Amino acid sequence: MLGILSAGIAPGLALLSYFYLKDQYGSEPVYMVFKTFLFGALLVFPIMFIQYVLETENMLRSSFITAFLVSGMLEEFFKWFILFYLVYQHVEFDEPYDGIVYGASVSLGFATAENIFYLIAHGMEHAIGRALLPVSSHALFGVIMGYYIGKGKFAANVKYKWILFSLFLPFVLHGTYDFILLTQEKWLLYMFPFMIFLWWLGLRKVKMARALSAQHFENQLNF
């Protein structure tokens, strides 16, 4: 059990540390990051219950609905809800890059709890594959969500366009990820370029968020 817990937690902790240490204008309080991570982990229980009910009641009639609504929209909405209603207004959220830290945190909390349950059910032999695909993809969905949340909070105008986009784009990407897994017999041929694109997009958003934070602090100094 200790090995499963270690294998389940390690990928999420490593990815969260990476994005956390990229914050060059003052790291976020560890207690806030941990609290967001914990909320993300707790989301596993209501989401698993809803998905179980939908499956039991035979409401999952197509791969498209399963991928985009039951997985993509359901999971990303709950993560977005935590990020927007519990973190967005917090005083510690004081620069655009913070959105990426908290977005990655809530997503990796969810991914870590899900990963532990999966490894308990299916065994340690899946640990590497889970780290490379589900855990890292959740992290990148969170990074992209957090980038637009941060951009929206500190934008001079049209804030809610970016806030809505912070839910829409991760939902589409997550749905696409699951749709590939569910519908493609040789899914790895499609997943490999998709994950390369996802990493490129996520790291590009990290770079852009750091630039927004630099501009934000420069404006504060000039003011």
C-alpha cells in the first residue's frame, strides 16, 4: 500500500512543484496551495458518484457524450468552480501567474486522488502510464484554466470573456483527450501528437503568464 501511495502521489507532487517554482514574483503560501490541492482531491468523490449514477442508469449513450459531457465538462466544471469561487477573490491571488499555480493545484489534487484509486484497483504496473497521460494531462488542463482565470482577474476590461474561456478551453481539450481514448482502436497514434500539442500549449501559457505578471508588477511600480 505504501508503494501505491508513493506512486500515486509522486507525479502530481513533481508537476505541482515545477509550476510552483516557476513563480518568479513571490511564491504562493504553501497552506493556500495545499488547501486548493486538497479541495481538488475531494472532488473525486462527488464526481465519481455522479458518473456512477449516470452509468448505472444507462444514460451514457454515446462515446461523444461520455467524453465531452460526463468526463470533460463535469470534471472541468467542478475544478473551475473551486478555482473561481474559493481562490479567485482571495487576497493571495495577487498576480496573473498565481492562476496557473492554483489551477495546477486543484487539477493535480483531483488527478492524484484519482490516480491512487486507479492503482489500488488495477495495480502498480500502470503507474508510469498514468503519470505520463492522465496525471500530466490534468495538470495541463489546470495550467490552461489558471492562465485564463489569472488573465481575466487582472484584465483592464472584458474580464468575464477570459473567465468563461478558462472553463471552455479545458473542457474541449479534456473531452478531446477522452474521445481519443474511447473511440480510436490505435489511440496511441492520436494521443502522442495530442499530448505534444497539450504540453506546447501549457508551457506557452506558463511563459505568457509570467510575462503578464512582470507587466503587472511594473505597472504597480510606475503607479
